Amino acid sequence: MNGNIDIKKDRLRYTKNSTSATFAYVAILFNVFYFVSIYNTDVGNYYYTIDIGISVICNLLFLLFTFLCSEGVKGYKMSYSVAFIPLGIFQLVRIFGIPMDAYNTILHLEGKDVPVMLKDQFIWLIVCLIASAIACFIAAAIGINKTKTLRNYEKQIGA
Amino acid sequence: MASLTLKNINKIYDNNVQAVFDFNLDVKDGEFIVLVGPSGCGKSTTLRMIAGLEDITSGSLIIDGKDVTKMPAKDRDIAMVFQNYALYAHMTVYENMAFSLTLRKENPNIIHEKVLAAAEILGLTDQLNKKPKQLSGGQRQRVAMGRAIVRTPKVFLFDEPLSNLDAKLRGATRREILLLHKRLGTTMLYVTHDQTEALTLADRIVCMSMGYVQQIGTPLELYDTPANIFVASFIGLPPMNFFEGKIENGYFVSKFFSAPLSDEQKALLSQYEGKEIILGARPENIVQDDNGYININVTLNENLGQNTLVHGSINGHKITAKFREWCEYRSGDKVSAKINRMHFFDKETTSAIR
């Protein structure tokens, strides 16, 4: 049994942390779903503000940093593993930005009240952001755990 | 480990070119067989047929008593090491070595143990996290071998694995392959055009030319008793010298020299009295003798440290002698010599006279 545990730890020295990286890709994937879904409705001039620019930049930055972390975490680098936590939090915080605001906004167009975002779209966007955040947190947890295990094992064997 | 039998193997390509003719070979468990011959002689084709990378046109291939002639390559349990290493550039050494086992969905812990064991054997433990581009040619070839070792195949096939290496590295890697064979005891088939590799590695050598097997035997047999002029000229460096002549009254008489024959040689050549034959003499079997019957007109003197290669001619016929002494002949010098070991070949059939 102990032998198996040691082999498992020893394997970490030669194999990449592909599990964390995979979860990072999942986070990216859900963010892409979010990205391509949020501007589906174009009601009045709701989106034509500075917010849309910030939103696009946020999306691109998230994709960039998550991809960078996915590469870094493969090599058991603690900083990259930890970096997934703020990325996950960032995704959760974004729920309260455009999606929430758009969902709660009703525009008066041609004498009618028109909601900017319907419930179905809102739920889908929330699901995307939460799934992306969860994937980031899992990537972080696995990364931190494996990195700690590897560091301790390396100390143990004097590598 | 496995025994291997090739029965009447022929290979004819779609364009009707026949690459291998009636190849027969029995390989024993754990034997190291080297297929040697010049480019285009069919040795690599034979190896590829064994691996399953080429179809066998006719004949049968039997591994451990089981006919695998029509069996797909993946099911033959054979590992092949290529000249160009065929490593995945984006994978580390560890990943390259583990790849085939990962595809088989083996337990990761077992894969890990096998890879570490192979790396230990090949001295690659410190290189496991490196990419192939960070390794030297010799190390890359060891990785390719490691990838074969982890599979613990029945038979190892090597297709000119040292051809891409420089001379020094080739020698070192050759010794590693030999040690590897001694350590693993696995049946190995090795293709090369380099006779030094063939002589140093093989338990038995299969010498091929133009798709035909010329001789199968131990390195000493091929060197000492070549079956025909091709084998005699191919095995040995520098190559054997040949002289056409006749047997007359106990002498080999040519227009270059007349050599007296021993009683044993006279008996051997009794049926060739008055007939044309070919005498072969290895450079190392030509020795300096003040009363010798060969007069070499020196054209070039090459000192190799322990030996001296003397290139010259006898009445316009080129000859190379390998003297054990340090010599300093100059172009135009005359050297008197004799042959202390002669090989005789039938002029018509080119076969050795025995």
C-alpha cells in the first residue's frame, strides 16, 4: 500500500499536472459560452456604453490569464495554482455586472416595456460563469494539493 | 523471449520489383542476429516484414510456434527501433517512453515502474523530464530503445539505429546495445550496412546481397570462411584482395605472382588443376618477408598507430596490406611479402572452394 502511495507521488516528478490544466480548459470553455451568449440580445442601445468595452476586455483577460495558468500549473508551480482562486472569484463577481444589470433593466421602446435580457438567457449566463468559477476552484485545489505533495516528496527523497 | 522462423519469405512490390528472394532463417530464443549487406540488398525490407510494416508476398513468419504472417503489426508483440529515433518532439523522455503503455491503458503505477526501470538500464534517469531536442543523438537513440524496452516485447528489431550518430558515439551506443542484450536476453534482429557493428554485436550474421541470403553464420565463420566472393569482400576492413590465376604443379600462378601451396591446399584444389580460380587474401594475412613471392610497389603508407596500411600495386593490380609494424614506406618503395592465409574461390560460381 505504502509502495503504491510512493509510486503515485514519484510519478508526479515526471508527469504533468494535466488534471488542473484540463479544468482550466473547462473554465475557458464555459467563459467562451458566456462570451458568445451575452450579446445575443440587442435591445435599444443598452450595450452601447463603456461597459461593453470593459466587458470584452474582461473576457479576453480572463481567457488569457486562465490559459497562462493552465500552462504554468502543468509544471506544478504553486503561484499558478493559487492564481486560479482569484480567477474563479472574478467569474462569480461578474454575475453581478452586466448579466444581473441587463436582466433587471427594462427599456421603454416605442411605447412598450422591453426587457433587455430574458430569464432563460440570464440563467444560461449564470450557469456559464458559475461553472467556469467552479472549474477554476477545482483546478486550484488540485494544483495546490499536487504541488504540496510533490514538494514534500522531493524533500523526503532529497531530490 | 521468443524464437523466430522465417520460411521461404519472398517480397515482391506492386511494381513487380522483387526485394527479397526465398529468405530462410531460424532464430533461437535470446539470439542476436545481424542482417548485413549493402544498400538495397533487402535487409530492411526483411525487418519490416517481420515487424508487420510490409506484407509478406509469400512464405511464412512464425514467432514462438505461431504463424503471424497475416497478423497486424500491433498484435505481433514486436518492438522496433528506427534510424531516425521517431520520438515525439513535444513529449518529455518519460512521456515518450510511457506512451505505448498509456495507449494500452496500463496501470499508471506499473507504467511508472517500467519506465524508471528502463531509464535505469539505459542511464536516462536524469533525463526523464527533458524533451528530445535537449538530448544528444546517442541519448535520443537510447530513449527510442527505452520505449521499446518498456513494452517487454518478444522480439526487438533495430533498423540501422546508429547510422545518425558520429563515430565516437556510434561505438559507445553499440556497446550499450550489446550490454542491453546481455542484460535483457531478448531475441534481437539488427539491420546494418556497417560490418563492424555486425561483427561486434552478432551471435550470428545474415549477409545479404541483391535480395538473396549469401551466408548465415557466426562472425568468425563469415570472416574466416566466407561462402563466396561477395561475403569475402564485404566482411573485413580493408576488404580482401583478389587475384585471378591458375593452379599449376602445386602453385597458384597468376600474372602478378606465383604462390606455393601447402599439401592441404594442394589436396583441396586437386580438381582445379589447370583451371582458373580466384585467390583471396585479407590485408592482415599479407606479411612482410624478405624472401616473399609478392613484390608490392608502394603508392601510399597509412599509419594507424598499431598497424600500417600499405596500399600499392603488383604489376598494375591494386593490393592493400596491413602490417603490424609501424612502417614508413614512401611512394615507389618495393616491399617483399607473402600470404600466410589464402582463400580460394571458383571463378564461375564465385563460391568458396572447400
